[in-house]
Amino acid sequence: MPTPLYAGHDQPSKPSKGLDAHKGLWFEHFFNEYDDSWNVNGENAKKNWIKTVEGFCGDKDQLETNAILQRQLCTDLNGKSKAFKNNWHFITGMGNPHPVENGMSWHPTLGVPYLTGASVKGLVRAFVEEWSDLSSNLKKEMIYRWFGSDHKAPDKQEKENQAGCFIFFDALPIKPVTLHTDIMTPHMGNWYSDGGEISSDTPRDTKNSYAEALPADWHKPVIIPFLVVKHASLQFSIAPRPHANISPEDIQKELPEVMKMLDNALEYLGGGAKTAAGYGRFDSDEMAENKLKKEVKAKAISKIKDPIEAFKALINDMEEKKIAEMFGKRFSRTKKEFSDKECDFNEIIKVLIEGKRNMINNWKPKDKQEKNTAQGKAYIKLSKYFGDS
């Protein structure tokens, strides 16, 4: 029997810790715990090898950039995006073949675990089918309209398949995830494989006797390690399908409903594998969501060529404290920054006062202590322009 291909060659013992490391490639192609007969080396070989993949996974900048681009694309299609974080372990692609018995779905370029768009679509459909409180007819119509088929089984379909009216994007991590080794301990394998053929009449000297197949607590547990995602924030995006067999107005009316179904499905059903055991539950990630919204808006504002129009868009959602700092203790620096852009600073002040006059009036200092705050300093600087606005 030929020895493993890597035998006799120099080889790494674990994946690189560099930012550009692709742990998915390591996990899929570099299992090196075989002996010369292609058998796995010992009981702990699988667990020890999985531990080489543990830790942080994914490049922070690449993941953030990808999340922003996906959200922008979804917005351009009049869709919606939302960030969720898992509240316990999460695993995807567990049924993929692998020498350690349980696989993982890895994004081919980002090198992180993810949920495919097809998985997200199936998850939402499962929630609609099993948990929606709609009447039977309305539910059937909704399933056909949203997902393109009225029944999963082809022989039970009453209508021809069509493209559903929504696009379900891959759910991808927004930031690096943490990988961890988990275990399961099945101890009734004979019952699952032979229980249906065993009875009390089965001879006791057979290999699979009644006592061996009986689901009882005297069987020795089989420890099976597998890789899980411990901490992850994923972005889920759903958009109307262009040229769907439903008007754009009607699709927009139903988009909030499908997002609500997604929210409920992630909370109560879970995404990925082993959901019946509590894996794959997700909650809204408000912190990541707010950060993404700000970054997407900042990117859009950066494309506005007119600095006055860009400033108008910028101050709409800018935090009060940041505005106060810009036009208080950093007044001279702010003025220089706009002057460097060949922008009339008086016009910037005019836009600010017209848009935020009430807020600035509330900054008027009542005593010496308030004069030294960011808001107090900004009021003193800006109040000089009140008569010109």
C-alpha cells in the first residue's frame, strides 16, 4: 500500500498566523495525521489536528470591505442588510466529507466559515412553512412567490418552478471569527445502525446482540471532535429580484416581512448544523450594524465632489459631540481643512447654523465651567456668525 503523499517531505505542522492565511485551505487539503497504511494515527490525532486550526480566522480589512460592498450592492437593489451575532457555537457544512468526520463550509476567497445564500433561503423557508401563523392558502402563495416553488418535493408540486422574487445573499462574517474545538459523544451507534433488525430473540453470541444494540447507558461513548465557530458577526442581505413576476411596489411591501422572518428564523431555528442541540442561534448585532451603516454612508459621502453638499450629508447623522469638537477646540484646524479644499468656510458655517441652529443654541454656556466644554467653546466660536446666517 502506498504511503501518504507528504511522507518524506518537509511540511508545516499548522497553518500560518499571518493576516493573509487561508485556514480553509489548510482544513480542506492539509490533514497530515495518517500512518503509512493511510489510517489515522491514534485516538487523539483528529482532535490534535483540529486544534491547529483554532483561534482567530479572517483578515479584518478584507472582511469589513467585503461587508460594505455587499451592503452597497444590496442597497442599490433596494434590499436590506442586517448584522447578527451568534449567541453560542455555530457550525456550517458539517456534512462535508473530511478525514476528521465532520467538515466545514469555507468561503473560497475570504477563508472564513459562512452560510451560503441557498442555506439562508432554506432557513427562512423552513420558518415560513413550520412557524408562520398565516392561513394555509396564503402561506402556500407566499412560499411560491418568495422562493419559486410551492413544495420542496418535485412530485408534490402543483405549479411550475419559477425564480423567487427575492435574492438571498451569502451570510458572511463582518470581522474575524474565533474557531474552537467541540466534541460530541454518541454511544448508541449499534442502535442507529442495527436497532431495527434486533429483537429479544436475537442470539446472544452474534456480533450485534440485543444487549449491544439496545440504547442503554452501559455503552462506551465515542468521542468525536469537530470544529465550531465560537464568536462571529455575520451580515445577512436580502434584495428584490429584478424583473420578478411581481410589481416592484409589492416586493417593497413584502421586504420587511421577509426580513422579519429571517430575524425569527435565526433566533428560534438557528442557522447551520446541529440546530436541534442549540447551535447556530443568532441575535441582532446592533454595534456592528451601526458601524456598518456609518461606514457605508461615509463611503457614499466621499464620492460627493462638491464639499458643501458633502458637508450637508455628513452633519445629518454626525454625533453632537463630534460637531462641537470640530467647531470648538479644533476650529482653526477645521477651517484650514476646508480652505485646503478651496471651499468657502463661511458657506460651511452657514450650512451648519441653518441645519443645527437649535442644537447650537443649547450649547450656550451658563457659567465658566461650561465655557471650557467642547459645546461651550463651539457656541462662542459660532455665535459670532449668527447675524450673517
